[in-house]
Amino acid sequence: YVSAYAQLVADGKLGLGDELDVCVPTGNFGNILAAYYAKRMGVPLGMLYCASNENRVLTDFINTGTYDISDREFILTSSPSMDILVSSNLERLLYLLSGDDKLIADLMKQLSENGEYEVPADMLEKLHELFWAGFCDDEGAKTAIGKVWKDDHYLCDTHTAVAWDVAQQYKQANPEHNAVVVLSTASPYKFPAAVLEGIGEKAEGDEFDVMEQLHKVTGVPVPKNLADL
């Protein structure tokens, strides 16, 4: 986050001290928690957008203050690193917002025993000051992959596509938004079949065949470790 901010200032795309929003694809809340740490440490970050796939437990929690997995279907998606219902790093954020270890222990006990908990109104207010949340399903991610490739010639993986879509949602709802950075968290070659479909191609053969197909179609180099295999 520090590097991204410094790079934008150096490139003249951001004035020193101007706020920068970030959009992070997340399931376990680790990467976006790092953004919150960076903000607390002094990086001029504005709103932090929490982007979920169809397992939208974090989106619903940030919007309502209720974390509920008691009757929620677990969905296998094309962005599997976000296929999570219990986000372990969220507990850290709630403690930092409240400073109350007894409250957090009680909330985690409720989650374990009842499958849900609700944060106090003052904590929800703090959450809304810091975070905005949205979600994107597989079809939306596929569309995003195709659009970003067509418009910007940037090949993004399924998780990055979820975040890109959610960033557009925020920007449409908030026309006066800050500059926005979308966190790209994986190589497209980790999910080559889904990425190929996103750019309008049909994946054929095993995963190595599909990686080679993706390389031939886009010209984007295969990461060295995968190419060596």
C-alpha cells in the first residue's frame, strides 16, 4: 500500500497527501486488514472497499453489522481463495475498533455456538466510516475479465476481476470518489480456464494445455515457475 501510494505520487497521478481509495478482493480479510493497518500508520488511504464473490458474508456483515453463517450456503466459485464463510482476520479488526477483548470474545463465542453475531451500533458506525462492501458473481467476474482485456489490454485473474467490478459499483454510486487502486492478488495463469472464457475463448485439454492456449491467445508470458513445469 505504501509502494502503490508512492508510485502514484511519483507518476503525478496523485498529490502528496491526497486520499487514495483501495478495493481488495477478500474472503479471509487479511489483505484489506493490511490496508487498514497502513491507514492507521499514516498512509493517506480513504475508503476501503471490501470485494466479495458470491460467498458474500463480509459484504452483508459490513452493510448490516450482522455476521450470519447459520443458514448460508457455501458456494464454490471461480475465485476459490475467497470461498470462505468464517473470516478469521475480521476478529482483529473488531478488536482494534473497540479495544474491548471481552466484547470480541463474546462475539466469537456467539459465532461458534449460534452461527451469528451482531456488533453494537457504535462499532457499525465506525465500520461504515472506514469500509464499503460489494460483491460480484462468477458471471460478473467473467464479464470484467473480458472488458479489462478489451479496454486496457490487462489480463486479470478471477479474484482481481471481482475487485474491479466492485470498484466500478462504488464509483457509480459515489461520483465524487477519490482515485482508486484495485488490488490484483493472483496470476491469471492460476485460473487459466476461467480467464480464457472471460476473453471469449473455449478452454481445451489439461491445465498445462490451457495455460499454453492462454499464452498463445494473449501473448502474456507464463510465470517462470509454471513454465518450468
